[in-house]
Amino acid sequence: AIHLNDSAYKTSSFRDRHANIGKGYIGVEPFKELLTSKEIAGLPLVLETPESTGYTHQDEMRYIRERVVGSSEPLL
């Protein structure tokens, strides 16, 4: 399984704080590469991003499908 989240802190900060996909220090491009990779096809994805008022995990999944992966189809 892959725990999917962006990072609220820079590399080597020794902090594990999650950010929404594309809103942290990892950015969108690495997620595009990862989520369209044949190597992870079929692996379960666990969304570990913050949920806030007005932005739910369903919104996050929609963002990932439409903006990161470029499809309205379910991920992998």
C-alpha cells in the first residue's frame, strides 16, 4: 500500500506533517509521475491528507483524478 500525502515541511526537516496533494513541498509533478506509473498499478492507495472545512477528502480525490492524473476515472 502507498500512503499518499504531500509534505508540509522541506526534506531533511525531520518532521512528518502532511499537506494536501500539490499544496506542499513535493508539488504536483512527482505525484503525476507516481500515479501514472505502471509499477504501482493495483497497489492500494491510502489518502493521508488534512481535511478542512470546505475541502473534504472527496474533494482531494477529485483533485487528484482530474488535475494530477488527468482523468475522471478511478485511480489505478
